[in-house]
Amino acid sequence: MDARAQRVRHWWRQREPRERWMLAVMVAAVAAFVLWYGVMVPLRAAADAAHQRHARAALALVEAELQRAQLQALDQRDVAPPADAAALKRAVLASASTAGLAVSRERDEGADGFGIEADAATPHQLFAWLDALRQQHGLAPSALSVARSAGELRVQARFATPQ
């Protein structure tokens, strides 16, 4: 290794000052090229990707906080559920009618509660009905069964009688 270094020094000293200057400028230019395209460009690309990931994460955080606030607002509503079985039945049937959910059968289960069935519903009607029950009447089915039948939904819901 020492012999090789001495050969390089000897070769360097044999060059004219003008050649040494040109070689030094060329080595500096190659080093700058390698530094720029080997280090700086990949670092800049990594920084840009990190900024994009951060922006997406910040947006997801804002959306999650908004959804959490909406859920808390729903939980803080003071909607009293129906007081008796007749009021429960009226609220369920009225909200189904408003949502466009066609109730095909009603089941009165006495002191245990009340049930309905809808043979042909769309997902929009089902979710509109469930949302209206929750927001306007403070109700949710105690049991819910939904099955796809001939391209539409068959819905069975049971509501417990208020105690």
C-alpha cells in the first residue's frame, strides 16, 4: 500500500501545475456529482415522501377526531325512549314509514316486546331507519337480522318493551 501511495505522489509531482489544477477541479466536480446524485437526491426524495406521509396522517387524525366528536354529540343527546309498549310501536312504525321501509309483518310479543319484518328493503332504507330510531327516539333494536334475498334485504327486528 505504501508503494502504491508513493507512485501516486510521484505521478502527481510530475504533472504541471496547470494539469494538477485541472485534475483537482475534475475530482472536485466528480465528488460534487456523486454527493448530489448519490446522497442529496435520495435524501430529498425521502424527505418529500415523509412529508406526504405526515400530511396523510395529519388528515386521518383530523378525520378521526371529527368522527369522535360526532359520536360524542350523538351520545350526549337527551332523547327519551318511548315510555310504554304502545309508544314504542308507534315510534318504530313511524320511523320505518319515514325511512321508506315497508313493514310486511308485525309481531306483538306481549310483555317481552314488539317485532317487525320487512321483506324488501334497500341498504339505504335500512340505515336511514336505524339512524332515525337512534336520533329521534333514542331506540335501537334489541335483536336485528338482515339477509340478502333476491337482490334486496330481508329485515327482522325486535324491540324490548320499556321497563
